[in-house]
Amino acid sequence: MRRQIKKVIESDINPMVASHGGRIDLVDYVDKNVFIEMSGGCQGCSASTATLKQGVERILREAFGDDINEIYDVTDHDSGSNPYYD
């Protein structure tokens, strides 16, 4: 399942967020829960919650349905520089 989720992230999600300088990576898939990390322009971006709910979550739920319970963003949005707004 991890490989399938990674494939969808790479083919369907990352091209969308790359246009804003961002990237999404799968951290883990445990008990039907998906853990992702945002980087680049997505880290610290004020629209990261919208990206998660309206983009990442929507696409993964369409692709995997009941194989996913929750999708968690484990990004530390408070650390590091904010490259999107530099």
C-alpha cells in the first residue's frame, strides 16, 4: 500500500504543488492512517491546510477510499525558513 500511495503522491499531487515550489512526501502508512510531510514552499505556507484538505486528502481518498482513515500532516511548519515568501 505504501508504494501505491507514494505513486499517487508523485504522479498526481507533487506536480500540482511543485508549481508553488512545494513537495509532499509519504512518511508512513499505519493502521490505514497516512502521514505526510510538506517541504519547500508548502512548509510554513498559510495555505498548507487547504492544500492538505482540498488537494492531498481529496486525491488520496478518491484513489484509495476505505483503505484510508485519516491523513496527518506531520510537518513542523514553525521551523526553518519559509522559502515560499522569501
